[in-house]
Amino acid sequence: MDPSELRCKECYKKARTHYTRDSVRACLARLEDIIIFALFERVKFPLNPPTYDLFDGFVRETEALQFQAYRYDNPEENPFFPENLPATPFPFPEFLQGSGASININKEIWEMYFRELLPKFVKCGDDGNYAQTAFVDLKLLQAISKMIHYGKFCGEVKFREGRSVYELYIRAKNRKALMRMSTIDSIENMVKGRVERKVMVFGREVSQEHDFKGEVSILYEKWLIPLTKKVETEYLLKRLD
């Protein structure tokens, strides 16, 4: 089979994917596992500042290779340097609708990661393991990005379940109302409690002594949950474009 034909079939298969509130929540729960394990990997190394002298280039080259492997045909994936990549030549319709489908806040995620997340979790120092550090940083960044951009899928699922109500707020450009509808305190508290428990369980599995369950809860409360809700709200505001 011609590679381009295979790519078309795979893209079409993805375009037909059906998301539900339960399937979106299940994916977010799986991403919690990836993020927590990646944090355990990252805290094995100190900050290792020389890693970041060439980190931009490392990410750009990695994304270019992953583009060739069709990673970014998947609407769940968002590159950190989209300007470095050609447009996808097979624009099949996706589950996401409207101009909000192209929302990408990875520049904000990048700044948050290096200015606030790393200093909170990683000790100062330099052990010379720059390649390993770069690899784990990118793994963690991509998992965080995927989770936050899943806000678009959360928004689309909710829109389809309550279209008449959402249309009123969207047409009125009522950002506050849409943000309020994306906030369910009981769910957020459940997520924070779940990630704390996972840190304890996964820490025993990897024999890691570092106890950062409180920090992970803060990570979700201060950054991951608010940014996911931001993406959801911005997506909904553009849903009818």
C-alpha cells in the first residue's frame, strides 16, 4: 500500500473517532499516570542548566521527525513549534468543530514549565546527564500539553450534550458563564485526591523516595486544571465560527 494512502486511511479513521464525556475523562485519567511517572523520571536529575542551551533545537528537530510519523495528524497532539512544520496535506474533518479546533497554547505551557514547574520539583545542580534530561523534559511537556489541550474535547462533548444552552452563551460571548459551566468543584477535588494517591502508589512501584504528592496536587490546582478550563472556554467561544 502506498504510504500516502495509508496515511489517508489512518486520518479518516481518526476523523470518525467518537468522544464521550466518559471517554474524555478516562483519557485524562490515563494522562495523569503518564505525567506522574514522567515527574518521577525528571526528579532523578537536577536542573542541569546546560541542557537548555540547545533544548529549543532538540524539540524542533524531534517534532519534525514526529510530523513525518504523522503524530500531528492526530487532533489530540499539538506541537510546541507549529511554525516549524508544514501544513498537514490531508485536511479531513475532525470531531472538533469551528476555529477553536486550532487553539494551541503551548507557548504559555512552555513558559509555565520552565519558570514555575521545574523550580518547584527539581533541585539545583548539574550531574552532566543532559541528553536524558532533555528526553524526559520533552516527554513531560508533551503529556502536559496533551492534557491541557484536551479541554477542546471536553468543550465539544459538553456542547453536543447541551447545545441550546451553550449556543446562548457563545453568541453572547459570555466568557464568565462558559468558565463557570466548566468548573465542577467536586470533580476537581476528586482529581486532586486521585493524583495524590497515585503519587504514593507509583512511588512504591518505582522505589522512589521523593514524596511530592502535595506538590502534584498544587500542580493540578494551580496550572493544569485552570489551563485546561481556559482551553475549553476559548474553544467554546469559537465553536460557532
